[in-house]
Amino acid sequence: MKLTMIKIDFHIHTMPVAPWDSNFTFSMDKLDSYVKENNLNCIAITNHNKFFRKQFEDISNHHSSITVLPEIEIHVLNGMFL
């Protein structure tokens, strides 16, 4: 029986939300390189307190060969949860 490693990054931010994130600009090219270099099979698009459906759909369509999951990181008093 051959085992295959599935590689997943469950936490990819695409939009900076002050004051939690550093200021950055999302780049599909950088995401492409990151996915390829790390041989990822699945990614989760994660942003703070917001879900950007259009961007999620664009990323999902662009990366149709892997699984792309939606995720929201919600801030609550004294912490956060996914």
C-alpha cells in the first residue's frame, strides 16, 4: 500500500485588515509560486472578519487543479477563532 502525503495550507490571507495585518498587496503570481513551490493540494483563503466571494471565486477558478476552501478568521474579545 502506497501512502500519499496531502499538503494543505489552511491559512492564506489575501486582504490586509488593519491593525491585525501588515500592509500587503495580494498577487495571484505570488500565490501561484507559493502553491507550486510547496506542492500544495489544498489551500484555505482566510481573511479577518470578512469573506470576499468574488476574490475567492477568482482564486478557486484559477487554481482549479487543487481544492480551495473559504475561511474567515473572526476576532472576538481577547482572541480570535477560525
